[in-house]
Amino acid sequence: MSKPLTIELRDKTFHDRQPLQALGKINMDIKAGEFVCILGPSGCGKSTLLRLISGLDSNFDGKIVLGERIVKMPERDCGIAFQEPRLLPWLSVRENIAFGLYSESGKSSGQIDELLNLLDLKQFANAYPNQLSGGMAQRVSLARALVNLPDLLLLDEPFGSLDELTKRRLQEEAQKVLSKEKTTVLMVTHDIEEAVYMSDRILLMSKRPGQILESYAVDMPKPRERTAQNFVALQTKILKEMQDKLNLF
Amino acid sequence: MSTISAKQKIILPLIIPVILLVAWEWSVRSGLLPNTLIASPSQVVRDFFDLAISGELLVHSLVSLYRLVLGFAVGTLIGLSLGVIVGTSKFAEKLFAPTIQFLAPIPPIAWIPLLIILLGIGEASKIGLIIIASFVVVYLNTVQGIRSTDQKLVDVAHVLRKPNKELIKKVLLPSATPHIFTGMRIALGLSWILLIAAEVIASSKGLGWLIWDSRNFSRPDDLFVGIITIGILGKLSDMVLVAIEKELTKWRTVFQGK
């Protein structure tokens, strides 16, 4: 199952000591089953946007609708993989993945085995998180988000801390799983190649307060060839426009 | 980094006790310490076996342990339950915390006269005292433990729509376990102190009474047997807690000293 997502955000400001406007006006429509990537510089409010969509923070001006539901608090139809693994240190790898399930019944153990295999975690099923490397912990976190296959999956730089080879393999595997289930996905990243490789549409976000500057459709059949001419061309075009629009340096 | 050998591991902890024992034995035998007031280690050992064989020591120990374990268990249970409730709910915090915070700093000994008036000089007042003391310490540490849980982990449970029961069982309690056990160990030590104090003040059985009574009857050997038995039981009860904590927190990698 998958659901469309509509965002009509007017403003998100944190009022701690000083007011800090994290996000500005953002309108976006994500179709059911679509894979959308948000590209943007560090600190532009990408993670904040995901928090709002997941329902963890409902203190904002605007409206977010997932399927038929106006988002006010976390619901089971929306899953999220955080930027850091956020594993429970007292649960084993297997138990951490099982924690992602609504109800931990016997039926689901096959599902967990499948994910352990897919993400190459089998030998570590009974290890505790502090025995894992950073990349392994990230994979467990991904497995926890995938085990339930929600209608909308939010991914916050899920491959950020992985080595190049593992990253590529995981991007391929994740894409297989997600397109098979036709899950709607919104992924945040600062890796242009990753965005072009995985998504149907790429949105470029400005510096704080975050706004959508540009939208690129990626019309290439999946799985994509990273060295193909049009792949590299799009990658180069996005990089060029990021440099122009964000003038980071 | 230096490591200690297996031989050193056994010998090192014994050096100071052996020196102290030899000095003690020698002081009493040579007459440096009056034998009517202080018993020598050899006399204490002989008396220890006498009292152990006659069953007297066992009776006193069991009476004391009964009071300690019952009071500590009930106090810990109440402290843990209320600590979880106050730790998880702002409403409960506003309701309970101010009252407890006002009562907590009162030294438990100050309750003894009141407890004796209310509950008499029997078992109830002694057990009640231990309940109050362990409750306060375990409660404070449980609240502290729950409130030091990483918000990021709580968020994980929230986005997964875990019910409150799961949140407490899988996230808050495991995270608070090291704090809770610190509280329990302090509470257990405090319980021993208060138990002996209460037994000295008013009782006719128990290890505290054994010590006090032997003073009255000039039996310095009984006095030391009582003290040593309390030391052994105190250490054993602490070891039980440490073993349970180790089992529950085996997921942690902590610095062990070098």
C-alpha cells in the first residue's frame, strides 16, 4: 500500500531562546508510490521537515495531509529512518528490528530473517548495538524502518555513514524492496548521485529558512546506470545549479 | 598500561586485613588493650563457632534478615512503581513530587520515635523505618533514571506508535536500570544502618540487639561476632544486587579500571 502526501507549510519557527525560522513556505505534492528526494545544504531544515511529516512535531503553521489523514501525531502508516541509527542499546539486532513491528508475533520472524539476509546482518543477529560498526548500525536502523513497510517511508540520509561499496549495494537493495512494495518515499540527502540514482523527482532546498528552489524530474528507467550519459548530465546540471543558487562559497 | 597477575589478584586484597589481624591479636595478648573490653581475633573466631553451633547466631541473623529483606523489598517496590509513574507523567509529577521532595531530606532516624508511637516497638516500626528509607532513595533514582532517557530513543518508540506499556518496558526502564540499581544499592546500605539502629534502640532479638546486649554483659567476643556477621551479610546482600545488575545491563560496555 502507498499513500499520497500533500504539504502546505507556511512557517516553522523554533521559539527557544531566540526565535529561529527553520522552514519557510513549502508546497509539495507527492503521488502515491513516488520516490522523491530533497537535496539541500547542511542545516537547511531537511530533518525538521521530516519531523513535521512524521508527526513528532505538530507545532507549525500549515497543513500536512497523508492519504486522507491530516498529520497531527505519529501514526503507523508513516515510517522513518533517522539520520543516526537510534538503536535501543539493550536490545539485540534482531530485537531492534522486531521493535519496528506493530505486534511482535511469531509470523514475522521469517520477515526479519529475510531483512537480516538482505542487509548482510545474519551473523550479528544476536549482537548488541555497541558491538556493531557505524555502517552496520545504520543497516539495522534501515531494517527496522523497512520491516513494517509503511505507506509513506521517510529516510533521513540513511546511507550517510556507509562506505562506498556498501552504500551502492544498499541503494540497489532498498530500491528493489521499495519499488516492489510501491511505497511512497521521501528521502533527504546531500548526495547528488544518490538522489539521481534512486528518485523519480528531486527537490532542491534553499538554505535556512528552507524553501523549495527547484524541481527536477528524473525520467530514467530503474535500475539506473550511474555512468550513463544522461545520468551524469543530470548530476552535473544539479551540481551547477546548486552552486549558483545556494552560493555556498 | 600495567596489568596485575593472577597471583597478585589473590594476594593484594589480603595484605591489609592480615596486618590488621596480627596487630590486633598481638595488642590484646601483650596487654596493650584490656582483655575485658576488647576480645582478640582468636577469641572472636572461637566464639563465632560457639554461637553458630548453638544456633543462637542463626536466630539473630534470620530475625535481622527478615526485617531487612521485607522492608527493603516493599520500599523498593513502592519507590520503583511511584518513580516510574512520576517519571513518565507530568501530571503525577505535579501531584506527588513536591510532597516527596519535602519529606525526602528528613534523616530516616528522625522517624523512629514517631514510628514507635504509631506502630509500637514490635516488628512493624522497624520494618516501616526501612520501607520509608528505601522508598525515598529508590524513588529519587528511578525518576532521575527515567528522566535521563535519550529523547531520541523515546521518539523512535513514538513514531512506531508503541503503547505506553511498551515504551516503559522496552525503552524507559532499561535505560533507567543503571540509575535504579545505584539507588537500590544505596538503599540497601542505608537499610542495614537503620536496621541496626532500630534494633539497638528497641528489640530483644537480632544482630543489633546482640551487639548492644553483649556490651551490657561485658562480652566483647559476642560484640565482635555481631559486627563481623553484619559485615558478611551486608557484603553478601550487596553482591546479590551487583550480580543482578550485571545480568540486566550486560549490553553495556563500561570501563573496568586498569
